Amino acid sequence: MSEATAKRHMGLRASRAVSNTFIHVLLIVISIIWLIPFVCIVLQSFRVENTGPVGYIIPHQWGTDNYTRLFQTDFPRWYTNTFIAALVTAVLQTVIVLCMSYTLSRFRFKMRQPLMRFMLILGMFPGMLTMIILYRVLKDLGLTQANAVPGLILVYVASSGMGYYVSKGFFDTIPMSLDEAARVDGATRAKILYKIILPLSKPIVIYTVLTAFMGPWGDYVFARYIAFGTSAGKNVAVGLYDWLNKDQISNSYTMFCAGGVLVALPVTILFLFLQKYYVEGVTGGAVKG
Amino acid sequence: MKKFLALLLTAVMALSVCLTASAESLAGTYDITVWVAENAVSLTEKQIKDFNESNTDGIVFNATIEAVSESEAATQMITDVEAGGDIFCFAQDQFARLVQANALAKLGTKAAEAVIAANDAGTVAAATSGDTLYAYPLTADNGYFMYYDKSVIPEEDVDSLEKLIADCEANQKYFAFEQQTSAWYLASFFFATGCKSDWKTDDEGNFISVNDTFDSPAGLIAVKGMKKLVDSPFHLSSGSVNEFNSGAAVVVSGTWDYTAAKEILGDNLGATDLPSFEVDGKEYHLGSFNGCKLLGVKPQVDAVKAAVLHRLAQYLTGEKAQMERFEALAWGPSNVVDQASEAVQANPGLAALIAQAPYSVPQGQIHGSWWDIAKVIAEDVKNAKDEAGLQQALDNYYDKIASLFKLDTSALLFVGAWNGWNNADDTDTYYLKDGSVTLEVPQSDYMGGRIVTPGSWDSDKGFLQVTTGKELIQDLGDDVGDNNIVFLAPGNYTVTWDGAAITIAAN
């Protein structure tokens, strides 16, 4: 190796090192900015010397008082409400969405195209517009206030059929010839869905479950409206937000943070384990084979 | 046998009718929902239990108590009055909205008399719309005063805003007093110089007139004082004592923060009335709003239930219940007997509130938009470069207040500079919509003013619409400056506007 090539080689390595360092520093800065709020909430939830908002981040005294206090309030009830609503919605919505997508992907029936277009247009109206009417309907059914959970599940699940786009797109990528082969072997349509399509679309199933779970888990607007004036019907978002009222905040701020941590926990765990599938699911539907 | 049976049945029926008629007809078990602040839930539970045990009429309440923040009660209630709490507590600023939404049941004559006799006049005014009492005063502690850190602020400086600011700046500590973020606190400066913003509501809770003097020479003095504070780099627009944790030495807040402040500062905590500020060699003591919490009863379909709910409301706001609330939660009572008690007088937070009381203004009914309109003054004052800028801040405010009523073309704009526009110490502006005002016209060289219907500033509609009392005034047309009428003699006049005609009568 001549001296000149060695020099060039060194230069290249050096410049790569510089750009790598720069990119890493940038990424570290961005992730610090992104993580600060989360770190703050976690740290504040362990602060015991004062229960209100303060001007520093690291607690002077550490302890789990906030978590103990949290369980003496209605928080467990709110948590259960949210969990039930999210779980039931996740199951029902997944079943509906998958059936819908399968039907629209595999069946050819009259009005199929108009129906899809109609749902597309319907989906363009913001759901919030229907809030007041829905409230009246649910109230007449006795599903508001303390009975808000079944009412909310009804609302969340009711329109889920329209969210078929991603999974239909994914099903479209599975070759029709597989279905045909199964049909020749005597499988019913339902059997094809269970035995062939679903095992092949694990990512999209998981994606559907996750999105269905996340909706109710973080819902505030509908939940607030339907559970108004009762503690028993609140979900975590509504219950926790109420602790930030002027007359409550100095007593409940750290408890609010502790609640926030507990709310984030199951979702974080879920995402950690299902992350691989989730990414596949999000991008999977976009590729048409 | 049959006859005997019939006789027996009739006897039983007659007996039962007699029994129910003779026993108190209110007896029974009632399922009700009560909304109170979260920290008052357990106390309210106990108080309702006490009521069940102590009343002699056989009234038993089976109460579901829900924690609903007092500052949120109106919003929650208006969502669906039908499904709202039967009895609910709320901060007084939501009163007008609740009356308009028919969410409050009127008090009966007897109950009203008892409430008026037992409670602080300011709190009664807060529960009154027109001539009707709609709610029960619950507390009288919704006012603010000053908390300070004794280790930073010397005792002798607490009476002067200028010294306090200097102390904070010298020690690199913050002076926390909400200005840009809250009209409730900002009004403090205006009350100091004697400005007022008096709003009137009719029996249905609608706003019919306002007498607002923020845009006046006195108002200009107020904003000069305010500028001293908001211009300081150590001013913080916050009303939370938690600022003591983040480097504040002074926090203006109320009794609700006492425990939290004590926890942070311990023995270094000082609580006292607000300071004075100086403009052109004259001292002005900062004023404050003096507000309260109220307890309301929702209108009921069932008259008997309504009656028992009012009984409970009276109990929950009575002398004993208010004292219990003071003992358990340190809520300042509105009941005059409780207010005079030694225990209440000895509470440091309430003592500071009482010290501030002579400078405070009872918070009556205030238009919901006022809070947002007035809040802007502080930002405008901070940005103002000179006196003209300060005046501009007041003018902006004035225009927005006027537009609240101008939007309604049936309103009457009544601008009086009854002793002349140019030496207007006493410029009064009334926006009248269906109602009347009393004008004091002092003896002076020039007793003129202007009456116009909004949007018709240049026309002479004012005089033309006077149907009765034309002889008391002289029509100036549009010729004489800004005035279109002039009173012929000094005195008190009542001006009434019914949407079409103006009546002027000498009192």
C-alpha cells in the first residue's frame, strides 16, 4: 500500500467517524428532548416531600406514598373501567374488522364497490359530531354516568367496521390461489379465514388488536361526556385530569403522575413484546402484491 | 261477612289517610345525588348522616356523593341538568350560567329570609339574581391575600409594593401574582384606585347592564401601578404557593393554599393583606375580589322532594355545618356567627383575608366574557411603552366590554359625563338592555351626556326615544361635542329603557 492511499484511507475513516459522532450526538439530543417528559413524570411520581407541582425534577425525598395513596382513591375503579372497555373493544373490534376486511377482499358481490365508497365518505365525518345525539340515545338506554362502560364499548365498537382499509390491503396481498386450492380441498369460506388467511396475517391481526385497544385506553372526550358527574363511570383519562383542577392540584399532582405511570405501563409492555409485528403491520398493508 | 270486610277495609283506609295527613308529609326515604369538592366528600357524608338522625320529620336521605370540582360544576351541570346532582356546590362565578340554564331552584320566601339573616351580605348578593335568591352561601373565603417568605422579606416592607419588588429583585426571588393569566387577580389594581365593574342581572340571570369605570383617570393610575409589577423581571404570573419551591418570595393566593404554603415554608411563612403602591406621591392599597362558594338545589319535578332537598340545603349551609367545615377543611364560613367565633378569627389564613376585607369588593354577578376580556389588560400594559400605550390598553378593554352589549341592537348605550367630558372624574358608562339605572347628576357647570342606541353613535336617537321626562332634559342634537342631552337641574334620575322607549324620572 502506498503512502498516499493509506492517507486517503485514513481521511475517509476519519470523516466517517466525524459524521457518525455528529449523527449520534444529534440523536442523543433528540432522544433526551423526547424522553424528558416521561422521565419527569416517573420521577415526580416518586416525590413524597410535596404533593403539588414544583420547580425541580429530582425529588428531594423518594418514596412510594403516591402509589399507596392512589389505591385509596377511586383510581382502581377507573383503571378497571378503562381496562374492561379497552379489552372488550379490542376483541370485538378485531373480530369485526377482520371479518369485514376478509369479506371485502375475497367476496365479489353486488354493491361491493359502492359500499366501500360509502364507508369512505362516512368515515370523513368526524365522530365528535355525533356526540350529543349519542349521549341522548345512551341516556335513554340507561348507559350513561355510572353505567358508562357498556355505553362506551357500544360507541367504540359501533363504527369499527369502517376501519377495514389496512387489513383489507394486507389480505389483498395473499394470493387468491391459496383460497382456491383450499376450496378445491373442500374448505368453507370461514375455514379459509381461520386456517389460511389469519395465520398468514399475524402482524395485521396484532396491529388491529393494538389500535383497537389504544383507542378506548386513551379516550377523553367521549368518556368525559358520557360519564359526567359520576366517579363510578369515569375512565383513567377523565379521572386523572380532574385531579389537575385548581382546588385539587396541590394535593393530587404527584398522584396524577403516579397514575400516569400506571396507565403507561400495560401499553408499554404490550408494545415491547409486539413491536416486531406492529411495524410489519403498519407497513404491510401498504404493499400490494 | 262481606259487609264486615268492606267496613274493615274502609276503616283501614280512613285510618291510613288520617295517619299520613297527621304525620309530617315530608317523611320518607329519598335517593339523591350530591356533588361536592373531592376533599369534602367524607365530611358531607357525615353531615347528611347527622341530618338523617337529627331531623324529627322522618326524612331519610340515601345520598350518593360524587366528587365534582366546584370550579367545574356549571360545565358538568349544563351538560345534562336532568342527570346532574340534586344538590351541588359551585364557585360563585358560575352562578349566572346556572340560573340561565334553569339548573337552580329558587329559594322559598322563608328560606330566603333565613339565609339573608344568617349570612354575610356579600355572599347573599352572589347568590341573588334580580331580586331572587337562587342558592345558599356555603363559604366566604374565595378571596386572595399575600403569602411571603419571612426569611427574604423584612416585616417592615410588606406594606409597600415597590419595596417588595425591590426585595425580590435584590434577592433574585420571584414575586408571584397572577396578572396576564387571570382577571380575578388583575382587578386588584383597579379596585385599589376605586374603579368598579358592576354588572346587573335580571330574575332570569340575563345580564342587563354594566357600570364599568376601568377606562378612566383612576384606571390609568391603576395600570401605572400594575406596570411596576409586570415590568419587573422577577414578576411571575402565577397564583400557586408551590412557587415557593421554585424560588418565589411572595405569592398572592388564597386560604385554599394555606396548608400547602405552611408545609413548604414552615415558620418562615407570613400571611398578610396586600401591599400598597404609589403613583404621583399617593398611596393606593391593593384591593381584591371577595368571593364565595355556593350550594344549589336542582329544580325538581316532585314538589315533596324539592321541599326536603331545600331542608337539607339549609342544614348543610347552616351555622353548625359551616363550623364543621371550617374545623375539618379550614373553609372560611359565610355564616356571620361562625365568622365572629374565636377559632375562625385565629386562623392565620383567614386572619389575613379579614385584614384584606376592608379593601375587598364583593364579587357580584359578572358576565362570563369579562374574565377573558379583562385578562388582556396586563399583557397590553406590559407591552405599553408610555402613558399613551397604557391608555390604549384601557381603551381596548372598554371597546370589548361595549361590544358585549352592542351586539344586541335592542340595547341602549348610555354614556354620561354628567359633569363634562374633559374633567371627567366621574365618567359613567351604562349599557342598558331592558332595565333601568340611577344617575347621579351633581351640580356643575355642565350636566351633559350622551344617549345613543349602539351602532348609531352619530344620530340623535337618544333624545327622540325619550317618551316621558322630556322636560327634565334639553336636546342638544349633534351640535355640541360629544353630548346630545343635558340635564336641566342636578339630582338623582332614574332612566328606564324597555327596548323601544326611554323614560326619565326625577327621584
